[in-house]
Amino acid sequence: MKKKDESFSLEEALAELEKISEKMAAEDLPIEESLGLYEKSVKLVALCQESLKKARLKIVSLEKGEEAQKPSAEEAADSPAV
């Protein structure tokens, strides 16, 4: 488990969420520990959502960049065939 000041990659956060889920399902934990794990899982879910949002925005940006580089139908008709 990472320290509080360390950041998780998406994959690490998902793996940690899986561990938390398994622990909470398999053990009869004291309420304080369950709440602590739940709180950590909420933070990890938010981190995953933010990571996915950034990836989605990057994909959209890349797709727009490709569209900007594609010649329009009019430009394609005017350009010589290769």
C-alpha cells in the first residue's frame, strides 16, 4: 500500500480498489476500519475518474488534430494524385 503523499497510477488505483473490496467482503471488520477503507476507496474512485477524464480529453484532442490535418473534400479534389 502506498503512503498518503504518493500518487497512484490508474492501474495501481484499480488494483488497490480490488484489494479493499476483497478485504471488506471477506472479513468482519470493525466499523472504524470499514469506514477508513470506504473513505480510501472513494478517493481512489475519484482518482480513477479523473485519470479517465484526462485520457478521454486527450483522445478527443488527438482526434480533432487529425481532422484538422485531413484535407477537406475540396482540397483533396484540387491536389494532384500520387
